[in-house]
Amino acid sequence: MSRSLANTLFDPDSTSCPAVARHLDFVDYAAEVPVHTHRKGQLIIALYGAVICRAENDIWIVPPDCAVWIPGGIAHSAKATWNAHLNYLFIEPGAAALPERCCTLAISGLIKELVDRLTQEGVDYSSESHVARLTRVTLDELATMPQQKLSLPVSSHPKIRTMADVLVSHPDDRSTLTTWAKRLALSERSLARLMVRETGLSFGRWRQQLHLIIALQELASGVSVQNVAIKLGYESVNAFITMFRKVMGSTPAHYFSERKISAHQTHAP
């Protein structure tokens, strides 16, 4: 028996309330939500596992302490690991001062707790209710969260899309630009120009960004640095750590220890 489609469980546009939250465990439903749109904007928070969103010709991999924001009316899809646990916050247009384009937002422990609390409530509530007050606090706090550059530009160009699909599924593929040019029936120079024109990044920078986003998700889920390095096709752990430090400014261990300290301070009385 096929599992239910996750996006058919709840119609966020069935209510005009400023925001409604829902919790979704993909162990119970299909791992992929097809392309769809709705009036309300959508904030996707990954509590466990991994989720990849596609919107506006970008790929967004949701790492811990972050969330993907998709404004209302933008077509998007999501693909999650079988064990993913997600919280969704659907927000009525104009109800919060949030960006007009898709982006990744850093989110505090307070935001996580507030959204998780709202998943326990119904979809219709009075504007004077306790739920409405919690919602207003959540939206006000959410509007202060900074953006993070954690998207992977892909574009709608079929050749770039083909390459991106392969490398997202097989990040250990270390094929050179020359090899990819042959696969895509292009000259190396043409592919290099196409990459910059369509994504704004060189091939090397684009693949590095892909590796960084996947690494953040894997490391935060408890995967060892060694296994992440293997998954991404690095010849050694040191080579992976060097890349991570160059981009993030610290080693993986130091980066995540700082996140734990920050989370602890957020919840401290």
C-alpha cells in the first residue's frame, strides 16, 4: 500500500488566521511532496533527519538552527528522508515582516519552541485568544531572525538541472568540469560560462556550496566528521576540515560547540 501524500493532509489556505503550525513525521507519509503552491507562506523547520526543498530554481537543504522561508504563491516541492520530523508554520500574506523571496533564516531556540507549541493548536482561533497572542509573539520574533546564505542556485536550464540532480544525490562524485562538459555535450569553456550565467558561481564554488550545506545537515544529525568526509568524496578528513574552516571560519567541532552554547544561553533563565 502506498503511503499518503504529505501535502494532502492539510490545506493551509482553509483558514484566514494569521498563522497555523503543523508537525509532520515523514515515517508516516510519502517522502516527497510534489510541486504545489498555496496562498500562505511556509516556514519549514527540520527537527530531525533531512529535507531538501526546491523553489525559484534554487535547492534549499534545511540545516539545524535554520529554516527555509517560502513566500505565498511560489511553486515549491520538498523531499525528505524517511525519518524526517518537520514543523511547518503557514503564514498569511502580510501577517509578518518577512522577505519577499525564498531564503534560509537562522532561528533561535525560542522560535523552535513557539512553533512547536503552536502545532498543538487548531487551525481556527479567535483574534483575542491565547493562541492568537502566542502567534503574534512568534511572528514578531521571526521577523528579527537573520538570513543565512545556505541555498544552492540551480536554474531551470536543463543541463545545469541534470548535473545538479546527480550531484545532490551523489555528492561524492568528484568529476571535473571537463568530465561534466563531455557528459553534457558541451565544451569546457561553454559549461563554465553557463554555470556562472545561470547560478552566479563557478563550478568549483557551486560544488563547495553543495558540500557545505550537506555537511551542516549531516554533522548536526550526529554523523562523524570522518563519515561526512567520505560521503562528500574527500580524500582525507583533513581536506574536508580545511574546506569547512575556510568557508565557515572554524572547524566543524568548534562550529557546533558554539551552536550548543548559544542554544543553552537561549534557554537559560
